[in-house]
Amino acid sequence: MTSTNAIQVKGLKKNYNGFPAVHNLEFTVREGEIFSLLGPNGAGKSTTISMLSCLLPPSGGDALIAGHSITRASGSVKRTIGVVPQEIALYDDLSAHQNLVFWGRMYGLRGSRLSRRVDEVLDLTGLADRRHDRAGLYSGGMQRRLNIGIALLHEPRIVIFDEPTVGIDPQSRRRILDGVKEINARGVTVLYTTHYMEEAQELSHRIAIMDHGRLIAQGTHNELMRMVGGLHRITLTLSRKPAGLLALWRMLAGVHSVSEEGERVRLLVQDSTRVLPTLFESAAREETHITGMDIQEPDLEAVFLHLTGKALRD
Ligand SMILES: Nc1ncnc2c1ncn2[C@@H]1O[C@H](COP(=O)(O)OP(=O)(O)O)[C@@H](O)[C@H]1O
Ligand SMILES: [Mg+2]
């Protein structure tokens, strides 16, 4: 991996009627890496991707894609990148083959290069067998794969994926994640957005965590883990939630944070083995039953909880 920057985001901003959907974003994607933007729904991931792909003008700041400014050289940017948008864009009445030919022409591919790339993409996406069936009849996962294939047609050096695995079956998800790794192994730089921490964890060389339009942390997985030290995450389901009990838990040695989430209470603790007996004893004193419990080793969810006080998941 070289130290060249594939994407350099410099103070990027987007306001929607005064609402800051993206605020002063700063990050750098190095050539050859998989970089993930991880954040809950509404964090500003798609808005960021739309700006980087020159579909939405920024309210401020800029970004360089392979050295080309998104505000001053959108033509060069569009030729350099492939974008897989969050919303699937296909012609339902056309087959996979016809969709690829149509979009390939849109990208300026012609003749033998066009037919070679259409065949290669059909193989890569596993759609070769169904190439002549109407895209409208495909499963959600197959449509997603075709949508990804379209973004790869012109052999871009940088590919941006916006939540490509939302709402599809596990098998298609597996294929997509493996496909992302495969194109990266061939030298393509990947910017990937997701609200699934497992995906960010599995795929990324580096991860930026985003919330409410801001980057709240970035680094390698290990660097992010260090932010939460050795904290364990305990999720308890309680028969009731006396305020005094939660206040007491917040003051216990070894308890880093206590947050409420609907029925449940989440705690970040130094060492679950030492804290749990005290939690159970104090709950019993308050006549509160612990009806469910889950203990997690440190992960990206813990980092998010640590930084925002809320869970990444919906
Ligand atoms: N066209 C728009 N007009 C007004 N607000 C928008 C528009 N698009 C997105 N938003 C708002 O901007 C915020 C970020 O949205 P989005 O970028 O779609 O987040 P994500 O992709 O991380 O879920 C959200 O609060 C969303 O409601
Ligand atoms: Mg989105």
C-alpha cells in the first residue's frame, strides 16, 4: 500500500435549510485501502457520498478524489470513481445484460471493451446464468449485485459503496462482502458506508465513526478499541427500572457508563466478572428482577456507546 491519498476530504459541509446534515468533515482514504464510514441512520453518510460523487453540491469545504476537486473538476472525478448508491437504480424491464450495456454506454464504453466488461461483470457478480432475465424479476440481493456491477463497468480505481447490504438475504450479503474484498485485492480503493459494525470490522483497514453529521473518531480497528480500553458491555433487561438503582450503578467503581435503551439498560464496565455480583445484589434490594443479560467483549459498538452515550443499532 502506498501513502498516496485516494480521497482527501477537507472541511466538507452540507446544510439542508440551515440543518447541518454534514459538518466540517475531515478524513483521508489512502490508495489501496478499504475505508469505512460507520454511523447510524441519519448520521450523514449518504449526504457525504452524494457530495463525493458530485451529485450534490457542498455548502462548504471540498474533497480531492485522486487529486481532482469535487467542486472544480466533477468530470474527472466521475471518470475516476464508481458509485454504488443506497437506492437501487436499474431498468426493471431490461435484463442484466441489457442494463449493463446501457450503463456501460453511459460511461463511454464501446465495442469490444464494452462487451468484454459486460461479460466480466456478469461473472464477478454471479449473474451470468440469469443474464437474459428481466432485472425486475430478480431477488433484492441479485438487484443489489447488478447495481454494484454497474459501478464497476468502467474499471474505476476508486469505488464507493453506500450501505450495499441493507435489506438483503445473508447469502447475498456474504457475496457482496467477499466481492468488496476481491476488488480491493485487485488494487481498487474502497470507501464503504454501513451502520453494521460487524461489516466495518470485517472489511476495513481504517474506520471513521460518524454521528449527527460529524466524525467522532477514526483509526484502525485496534486504535479504536484502545479508546474504550478493556471495557465490557453488559446489557440487562429489568422487570422495572427504579431511578435510584441506576443512579447507584453509575457511582459503582468499575462502572464507566449506564444508559437506558427502552426496556434495557446498558453498562460499560471495566470487568464484568467483578461488577455483576454487585449489580445483582443491588437489583434484588430494589426488588427488581434481572430477566435478561448479555455480555460483550469490547467492540466498535462499545466505542460508539462510549463517545455518544447511545447504541449504534436502531
Ligand atoms: N434532501 C434532504 N433534505 C433535507 N434533509 C435531508 C435530505 N437528505 C438527508 N437529509 C437529512 O440529513 C441527515 C443525514 O441524512 P443521510 O445523509 O441520508 O444519513 P445516512 O445516510 O447516514 O442515514 C438526516 O437527518 C436526514 O434526514
Ligand atoms: Mg444513507
